Amino acid sequence: MQQYSSLPEQNSQKDAPPKDLIKIQQLRAELWLERSLNQLQSRINDCLLSACTTVIQSGSSEAAICQTVVNELDSALNNSRVAFTQCAVGIALFQPQETVRICYVSLSPSPGSQSPFIEVILKKGKKLCLRLQEVIELKDLQQLENQKPPQAWQLANNGGVIGWLMIATASPRPDREPLTASQIQLRSQLMSRAAKQCATALAQVRQIQSWQQQSQKLGSFNQELERTNQLKNQFLANTSHEIRTPLSSIIGFTHLLLAQGYDPSRERHQEYLKIIQSSGKHLLALINDILDLSKIEANQLEVQWENVNVPELCRNVLALVKEKAANKGLKLCLELDPDVTTLVADPLRLKQMLLNLLFNALKFTSTGTVGLQVVPKGVFAHFTVWDTGIGISKEDRAQLFQPYFQIANAVTSRSEGTGLGLAVTRKLAEIHGGCVEVESEIDGGSRFTIILPLKLGDGGDEGDKGDEGDKGDEGAKSFLYALRVIPSSSLKILLVEDDLPNGELMYSHLSKLGYQVSWVQNAVEMWAVLTQLEPAVILMDVNLPNGNGLNLVQQLRENQRYCKIPIIAQTAMAMKGDRETCLAAGVNDYISKPIDLPLLTSLVAKYSLLPVAGGDGEKGAEGQGSRSAEA
């Protein structure tokens, strides 16, 4: 008879050895840990994705991440039950004075519990409350971090602590399954890794905020760049039109004179020449507007302070616009307060400001009156240009003084000018210590007021500026004296100029005045002529085909035979610093192109009469040279 042993079956988990059961519990706890962290990272990624796809409000995405961490840990530490009965979780962010404030919690009090928070008890019996806005001292947090097991974990970023993650164990609830022993052992690891995930996410969201801010700035910059590009294109189109208009007159009427054969006795030919001269001045004014704005923006504009005769200057300004006003049938009006007689300013720049405003008033007025009013108000003089024109809308007034901006002109049906006049005017007024104000309404005319101090500002080196005004007066006297000089036919002038039209212009003009002019076009010819000629003055072009004119000046100054001959630089170099460069090379004076013939006459007469070219040359440079550079 077969016998069977009665050994117990070992196929149930109950009968498993305790060691195997522990391993199973550990595996379950580790799965719980990884699942909780993966779930937490998934929720954090959702917050980061939301931050990337929406415009972040200050702190909103950080708050979402912190609250997500709190809520997910709350769920995990209660074995996936979202009821905050076993643990309290909070994030505390730094505050000054060695304290932190709890900013995010997830508290669900037990049924019947009256306490809206859970307490953490330190080893010494001190109780800490985990509730919103509760202030906790750093030393208490550090004690929670260092005790076994820890109940606080740092959120570190770039070597600094940005906050703390805390946990508190409350009394267990009978209706909730507590954490297993294996899970409790891994709780510190869960909190530590969750703290790292939270710190990393906060750093990432701040980086996203930085990128978005940079993107917004870049977007604004691109919009401004696009607007500037549109204004630039408009400016180039307008400038091209404005430059071509006087050029067309210059070229066209010159062609007529050449075709008909110039006869100075014919009245029509005199009219042609006046048109050519007027168009040339208009063309020069356009170029000067562009150069002036560039100089002002680079803080390189020279200002010559003088005592200005205000009534005389205002009458001269109105005389310059009288013809244009008459052509449009407009009345000009000048109102001068008798108390405003003199003003300390640069007369050239003041005239430029008033002309800019007057030409604008004439441009935008089809019927009625354009006026200039000057009145004193305290220590300031108010120069008001007013008109009865079409007026300016509020929107256009906000952009009036922007470079290149132009108002659509229904009076002329097209834009005129470069759009720089008002921008230059305002900047010139500011350089004078003043400002420009505007009042206008649609179909109600406009009033532009230049407000300038009557005297130089207090503490503004008044004495020095007064000296400069004296130098300007001295230069003016020298200029008037030179115009009365009748040159001797024995005075020889050496003209070094490679440009044929400019050379012909200066040669013809000086020859008609009685000078013996020798015209050469390069350095080789200059040295050859100097062996046979002792000129009273040398007119030196700076840019020559086979050498730099300033190098030639230095060579002349080093030569005992020629070192005392007065040299005047005549050049198209008219930017800031060009005059100083020429004077440093050894020239006595400087005149820029296009050549101002009366000024050329003055300078040649002045230096041809000097017995020695020494110290007076510098005085001439101060009195006339700087002004010629602005001509």
C-alpha cells in the first residue's frame, strides 16, 4: 500500500518565508516611489508646457509648480488617497531676517477636526504650525532637516537655497490605510528627490520667463525696427525727390545757357542764373539738414555764442520767406515786443530754427496769414511762428519731432522736405538751453514756440562764452574790412585743386578780383610751380589724385623756403573734427565746399596782406574758419 507524506503546501503567500515577503514589500515600496516621482514629474511637465505656450504672469507658473508638488506629495504619502490626514506637506520660501514663510500647503483636516493645520513637534517639544503665511525660523528648519528621520528638505538652485519642503506626520485615521513600513523607509528619499525636481522646475520656468521677456523685447524691437525702416524708406524717397528737384533746375537751366550762348545783357539769362543759384542753395540746405542732425546726435555740433540783435534778425528772416509767401498770396506779420532787443545765441542757428518753422507754416497754409511774434516772459524769450493753415491732429502732434516723420500735406498734395526740420529745430533749441512747444487743432492753424533764455544759463561759464562772442565779432569785422580791400595785381595766388569745375570757379573769381592765379592739379605740378613762384597765399585741396593735401601742408611747413606762406584748406570735408584736423596739419584757415565766394574773397584778402603768417592765422581760424565749416 502506497504511503503519502503529509507535508504542508508552500504555494500561498501566507506560507512564504518572511525574507521573501520583505522583498516583495520592498519591491512594492520602490514601485510606489518611482510611480509617485514619475507622476510628480508628469504633472510638473504639464505646468512647464503651459508656461511655454502662454504668456507668463509674474510668479503664476512658479505658484502652479509649487502647488502641484504639494498636492502630488499629499496624494503619494497617503497611499494615493487625496485626503490630508496622515501627513502635512508645505513649501516655505525665503524671507529676510533669518525666517521663512510657508507659501503652499495641502491641508484636509480630519472629519470632526477643528484644526485647519497640522503641527510639527521638534525634539525639544517646540511645535511648528504648517499653515499658509506661517513664519518659521531658519534654525527650526535646519533642526527638522538634521533630525532622524528628516522632516524638511532644501530646494537648492545654483548653490543657493530658494526654499524648503516640509512634511509632518499627524495621528492616523482609521478609514485610511497608512503607509507600509517599507514606504516609510523610502519617504525621505521621495521628499529629497521631489525637492530636486521642484527646484529644477522652478529654475526652468524662470528661464522660460526670461526667454519670453527677451522675446517680447525682441518683438517690440522688431516693430520699432520695421517702423524705422519704413521711415527710412520714406525719407530716402522724399530726399531723392527733394534733391532731384533743384538738381533738375540747375542742370536744365545750365543746359539752356550753354545752348543759347550766355549773354549777361539778356534779362532771361539773368533769371536763369538766379534760378540756378536758388536751386543750389536749396540743395545745400537739404544736405545741411541731414548733416546737422547727424552732428547733433553725435554731440558734435559747434555753437558760436554772440549777442544777437533780435529785431534785425527777425526782419532778415521774414525777408527770406517774403517771396514764397507772396507767391501763395499769404500775408506776413511780424510782432516784436520792444523789451526784446538782444539775445545771447548762435545767430546762424537761431535763424535756421525760425526759417524751419516759417517754411513749414507757409507749406501748410493756403489762405490767410503767417506770423512771427517775439515776446519776453521772465528770463526767456518766446519766438512764436503762427499760421491760419490746416492745423495738426493730436496723433500727428505726438510724432512731430521724430526724425523723418512728415504730415500728409493736402495743400501741396505731396510731402516736401526731408522730415528733419522740426527734429533739428527742437534739438537746436535744447542746445541753447530752451525748448519747442506746439499748439494746434484741425482747421484752426498752428503755433510753434521756441523758448530760449535771454542770457547764458547761470553757472554756464558765461565769461568764456562771452569771449567767443567777441571773437565772432572780430571775425565779422575782419570779413567786412577784407571786402573793402582792392587787391594788388602783383599778389600771386597758388591754387591746388584737381576738380575742374571747382578749380575753374575759384580761378575765375580770384582772377576777376585782380589776383595772379596759378592753378595746378596735383602735387608734382605744385612743387614745380613753387620753384618759380613765391605766392602770397596757397589754396590747398585736401584730396588730391596723387597725394594727400594735408601731407603736402606738413611738407611745406618743414621747408624753410615755404614755411611762412599762408595756406588755406579748401575741401569738401565738412564734418566735425575736419577743421581741427586741417588746422593741426598746419593750415592757417579752412573753408568748406561748396565754396562761399564772399568768404573766399575775405580769407584770401586777409592772408595775402599779412606780413607774416604766424599767430594771426589762428585768430583767423577762430573768427572765420569755424563759421565757414558751417556755411
